[in-house]
Amino acid sequence: MIQRQTPESIGRVVATELKPATPHQFHFWTANETTIGIGAIVKVEGPGAGDQGSGRVVFGVVTDGFAYSDLATPLHDVVGAEGDPAKAAERPTVRQEIRLWTAAVLRQEPEEPLQPVPLGAVYLASDADVAQALRMDAYLTGAQPTGIPVGLYTAAGHEAPVYLDADFLLGPEAAHLNISGVSGLATKTSAVEFLLASIFQHFPAHKGRIAALCFNVKGPDLCFLDRPGALDDADRRRYERLGITPQPFERVRYYAPCKADGVNLNTLRTHPDLVGDVEPLVWGLEEVLDFAEVLLNRDDIDAKADAFIDFLSDRVLNKEFDDGFGGSHRVQTFADLDGLFRAIFDGLELTGRSDMWRTHHIATIRKVRNRLSNISTRCKGLVTDDGPSNDLPWGRFEDRTVYVVDVANVDALGQDLVFARAVSKLREHLERRDLGVEAVVVFVDELNKYAPGDGPETYVRKMLLDISERGRYLGLVLFAAEQFRSQVHRRVVGNAGTTLFGRMDADELATPGYQVLSPATKIKLATLPIGELMVRHPHFTQPIFLRFPRPAVLRGRDGVERFPPATDLPFEDAVVRQLVRLDRRIRPNQVKDLIAERRPDDVRRALAAVRRTRPEDALAYFRRILGARVAPVTAPAREAVPPLNPISEEPY
Amino acid sequence: MARGWVDAIVAAGAVPVSYVPEASIGRQADAAEATVAELVEDAELRTHRVDAAAPAPAAVSFLDGIQQWRVVGQSGVVPLVRAYVAAAVRRRGGDRRLRTVAERSLEFAITHVEALAAPVRRALEDSGVTVVNLAATDLGQPSRTLRAAHVQVDRAREQLERQLGERCVTDLRDGEWLIVDGLLSESELLARHPRTLGVIKSHGAQFFSGADLERALTVPAGHRTSVFAPQSHAHQPIYSWYLRLWPWEGNDLLYGLLRIEARAHRETVAAAAGASGWLVQERAPVSTPDERWDRLLYAIHDVETYLRARAPRDFLSPTASRLPRAAS
């Protein structure tokens, strides 16, 4: 894993009264033509280093560089050239110049007593030196190593693998990863894809099983994780150096909500060759009601609405319920719930009793009804009015499997709901230790949208705060990306044990959060090429620049070119496609004959039942469910809710 | 060893002192220069515009030396002087950067051994340091003794420069030149070499009088005087001329004025215009912050900087006050 090389002196530590060497920083000069630069890791050997038991060795990372000549003042250059810049280039002698570098101390050996850096020779760090400088020796060796390759430290034509400590990346000592950088150039998604592959291949066996849940929030970013991408020789060499097999993820489960028609999937992974792997993500009333708080904005949140939602969950949902006006309800769907609401409104109006129903004000009831019906309208396809749900495999998560939930085309409110529910369910199962894996990485892009630094307090933000502060004990690990770190809640990014930075925006770098970085490090960040990152990790006392290979998966934009999304199928064909995916013996005409002239809602309901049950004979089961539920019953005429008299000043 | 013998003589009873003579005493050699010159170019001293476009040689080496000394002990009225001299040759090649090709240094003590207290003398002899013995006639008032010590330091440096220059000149490659900071005429080997030049910045010696003197000392910038041959029995025969690097008007007569020494040969007269041309180009880059920058070639300044950077650091003037120490 570690290659040793004969060190070669590249510089010498210098110290003056104005620029002294300290225990945390030192300065050294090199030849003018040197290959080192900002971010290079160097080793200083003090006098006596190498002798047994004596000498001090210091590792540092270059944070700044200076070049100057012996020119006393720029005016003297003008005088020497007689005011002609062309003549300045013709000077017979080149002035003495210096390349002076500032380095921040990474580690001292021995660590105690902590002393100023000795004025010794400077060497470029070898693989072993890099491991020692970054304190990786503590977790790369021993009976249970916990190193996760994150990239190659690259300087002066030398490459050394850098590892993160799984105990500090995935818990329990520390956890979470935050990555920031400008769109398109920081390669945030690629970095996370590569790191997930690295984790899956190097997650220590003694730490158990691990899975990842990724939310695809824009375009086709994460839609082709199971397909191989293009790699060049340099990428393959880097993979080999890092000890990672360059291959796409072996097990990926895709989930996407349906479109409004309830049968076509709302994702860009709809190419006929791929769409069979995509599970519909459909939620009913029960799933939504658990997280109704997500749907309520700050003004909505009050004790009354909260109490009424709890009442619905505890006393009404999935129970025989007497509405107090002689009606009995078993509420399982949005349609059932709407029936209950109508019965309450009708009952109150017709009896003229009061504007209170079971201690709940009618305005509160109307508000909750509005919010719930709003979600079923805005997120039609994700939320079904009256059908059964199709959810992630809670309790059956598999080791080294990526679960992708594609919510790129879902309404923002629906995205919040998906995110809140999925993460909360993960937490519940991890607390009970019955998820199927011991740790889950949750990847969220556009973190500034879910956990903004300012703006109203939302359920999602509170939940992210909670994960970031307590998730490491549960094995619930947040990998989050955003363009502007300064716009994310401080506690969310602050709790990320590991931080990656891609190319950064100059304005972002001017914000207070980056004051600890030297101007040279900032300019390097602002000009960082694609594929390079700066990493901060608890074991590393200073930020380190790394290069990582392209992920071995098909990029989103390449994926949609190679596997162009299919156009939406007619209702019948879409139903056929879903049933054939479940049972390849089914012939399309059989299905089309079955569903001819049937109500689409009934077809959708029957299809959902087949999906949920996955029977041996899908067509027979589909036929049975369809037949049982579509008895030619004339739907009762829906009575309009009569207008209420003014009963409250509340505008609901 | 540097501090070793000083500590030894102090331990042996010498009183530790710290006195760095002022550098302004100046060199003694210039004052002893010949004062007669014979023109070898033109019938009367004239000024000539130099060939400003003359190409500099592809490779040029520059020789300079430094000297540092200080009084480090007193045995009665007899001072014990610690001296350091060094010289180096730095070569400039096609990349226009200077690199050291030869250097030498020497550290030694100067005193009048016979006048030292016995323990101090024994300590000095046991230390193994090279000792330059002053004559008994040099002892007396400190100024007299120090002047004698200064002469010894000058001699040591000049000898070191000469040795290094002679070694270097024999190694010069075809077309390569050697520029010496100071007199060329102190070495026969240097004075006879066709591609060596001496560059003299101090003008204690007077070679002309009357109108010729005025013409010599008011030579315009970018001009040289006629070549002349200083007449001296104490030095090797050479040819010489004045060369002005920067306009003197507004400053003083010697501002930017060099005197060049070269081989005493007729080819020197023919080559004076070209050599002067590329020497004028050597005024850039300027060698500030040295106060002599108007006539100090940058390459020579570079050699001096190199030597000072490598000299023992404890020759520098103490930064502490010279006030008596307070009783503890």
C-alpha cells in the first residue's frame, strides 16, 4: 500500500526575526526551478535526524509562496533600464531571486515537547511520509484497519494515496461529509460517486454492512450508477494506485414517483432497456400523514393544527371511526379522508350545532384538509388519492447497495416530503437495528435548499440538524453537497467531520468561513482543475489537495445520450410494461383486453396491489383484484359542501 | 575553531572586547598608485563614445573579495584581532545567472605575540589559529596598532584574490573573460592575460593634471578616455582608461566613473571601445542598495553578497548598546 522512496533534499528552512520558525509554521527556500507548489507536503529533518534517538522530523504542507529579487525598489529597475521595459529584458545579469515558501506544520516527531521547526533540510514527502504526516499510520495499520481511499495526493510528479478513517467518516467517532464548489467545475457528484464506490470496496468488515440512499434532485445525475462509464489510462492507473476496482455499482435500486397518469414513471431513466429496474415510489395517506408537518409552513404550525393531525393519526387512520353524525368511516386513503371531512362539514352545517367538532375548530380542520389535499394535487404520481403505496424496502436494505430515489421532477414540496420521510424512516429502523444494514450514507445535493443558513425553520432543516448532530451514533451518515457552503446552516456543515472543496467561487472564498485559508490556498481553490479537491479530515491538521479518478459509472448526461428517455406510453401500454416486468410470461394483449373500458383508478389500484404482493401468477392476481374492485357500481352523486356561515375570524 | 581561540585567550586572561573598526578607513593601495601616465592612444587625452551595441562575451567570470575584522581581546595594550578574508569567482553563462566556480576563505589572528601576557600567548599558540605577527614598532596607541592590523588584513585579502584570480585565469575557456574588482596590475599572470579586466572604483591615484585631468574626470556618460599606460615600478605594466557609466552632472566628478585596467598590449587599444561598450551595459541591473551602486557592477556586487552571506555571522557589529553593563 505504501511505497518508499529515497528522499531528495529540495530546500532549506530559514528563519529570521520577522519570519521565525514556530511550532505551527515555517519557511523554506528552494531552487528557482522547483516542482513543488501550494499544497505540497514536505518533510524537515533537523540536525541529528536519522541518528538513533535524536533529531526532530517535521511534516508540513505548503500554504504560501513568495518570489522576490534583490531589487531595492521598483524605481531602480526603471533606472537600470532607462525607462525602457525592453531593455530590462536585455540585462546581462539576471538578478538574484528567491523562491520562499511558507508551510503549515502537519505533524512533529516527537510530538512532545512541541518545539519550533528546526532549521534543517527540506525533502519532498514520500508515500510513507504522507501517511505519517496525515496521521494515517494510526488507522492503516493494526488488526482492524479502517482506511477508505479518497484520492491521490499529487505533488512534483509524485503521487501518494490518501485515506480517510472510516471511524471518522462513517461514525461513530465523527461522521458526515460536506462537499462544496461551483456547479459544473467542482465535480461534486463525481466525487461522491467515486467515494461511495471506495467505501463499498473498503468498508471494514468488522463494521458490518453499509448501504447508500441517494436523492437525485436534478437531471439524470444519479440515474446510471449501474452502467460503466468511460475511463482513460490515467484514471485506471489512479484506481490501481488506490486499490479500488474501477467498476459500476453492482447493486443499484431505483425508485421514482409516477407521473400524474399514475403509470408512467417520472424519471429520465425510462429507456426500455433500463426502465424495468425502476420501482415506482407511491405513497398513500398513512405515509403522508406521518410527516404532515413537512407540508405546513411556519405560519401554519400551531398547536391546534398539530393536535388535529395527531388526532387523525391516532384515532382515525386505519380504524373504524364514528364521525358523531351517524356515519362510520375507515380512513385508509386520501379519498376516505376527504369523505370524513365532508361528513364533518355536512354534519356541522346541517345540525347547526357549533363550529367545533370534537374540540377541534372547523377552521383548523379546513386548514389541515387544504394542506393534505394540496399535496395530493401537487404531487400527483407520488401521492395516490386512493391506492396502496409502494415504498422503499424498509427492513430489507441490502449490503453494498445504492438506493436512488429520483425526485428531480417532483414539486419542491414533494421533494421535502420524500426527503423527510425517507430519512426519518432510516433513523427509525437504524435505532431499532432492523434496517438490514448497520450504516447508511444519505447523499443530498443542493443542501443549501434543504438546510439554508437563514430563512424559516422547517421540518427538513430540523431533521438535518438532528442527523448531523446525532446521526453518527446510529450509523446514519449525511453526505451533502452544495454550491455555497456559506449559505448552509452552520451547525449542519460544522458537524461534517470531513469536508471536500472543489473549485470555489471567489466571492464565496471571501466570506468569513474561509479566513483560515491562506491567500495562496484560496487562489488555488478558485482555479482548481476538474478532478482535484481539497479535503479536511479530523486526522489531517491542515487541508490537503487531492486528485481522484473519474467515477467508473456512466455520467448522467452521457447516460441520457446513450439511453435516451422513452416518450410516455399510452395508459394501456404503460400498464402492460409494468406487469410484464413483474411476470415475463404475460402477453400484452391479455392485459389490454382486461383493462379495456375499466376505470383508470381501478387499474392503477390493481396494478399497485400486484406490485406490492408480487404473486406467482401476476396476471391472475391482477385479474382478480381488478374484477373485485370494479363492480359496476354507480358512483353516488357528490354533494357540494354548502357554504358555511361566518363562524370565525380565521381565514380558513 | 572560530570562537575557540577567542574563548581560549579570554580564559587565559585577555580582556574580552568588541570593537569593529569603521570601514571608512579605506584601502591603502590607491594612495600609493603611480601618478604618471603615458598615452598609448591618441596624441592627447581625448574622450571616445563607447560601442553601446558591443555584444557581451558569452561567458564572463567575476572576481571579488571581502575582509572582516574586529578586536576581540586586549592583553594589556596589545590588541588581539580576529580577521576573516574571502574571495570568490562567479561565472555568468548563457542563462545570465551567476554561479560560483571558485572560492577561498581564511581566518586568522593579528597581534604582537611577544608582547602578550604569557598565559594568553600560550593559549593563542595552543589554539592552532594562524597568527599574523605585528612588528614591535606597530605597538603603541590603539589607532597606530589598528592601522597596522588593517594593512595586514588588506594584504591577506589581496593575496587571496590574487591567488584565486591566477588559478581562475588559467582555467578560462576560449572567449571567456575575467573581470577583477580592483587592480589587475598586482598580478603578473592577470596583467598579461588577454581577456582579463580590472575594474577600479576608487580614484585615489592621479595620473593627469591640467586639461587632461579635467577631460578625464568630466568624461560624459557612455564615453571613455584614451588608453594610457600608468607608469609604476611597484606594479605590473598594464593599460588603462576611464569609463563613465552614469552622468556625473548633479552629483560629483567621480559619480559613475570607473578606471579600467587591461593587458599592456596594442590589441587592448583596439578592443577598448568594444570592451567599454559591454562594460557600460553591465550598469544594469543597478546594484542598489549598495551606496557605491553608481560604479559597482551588479555582478561584482553579487559576488560580494555571496561572500558576505557565507562569512561568519559573529563579525557583524553587535546590536547591543556599548553602554557599560549594569551591575547585577
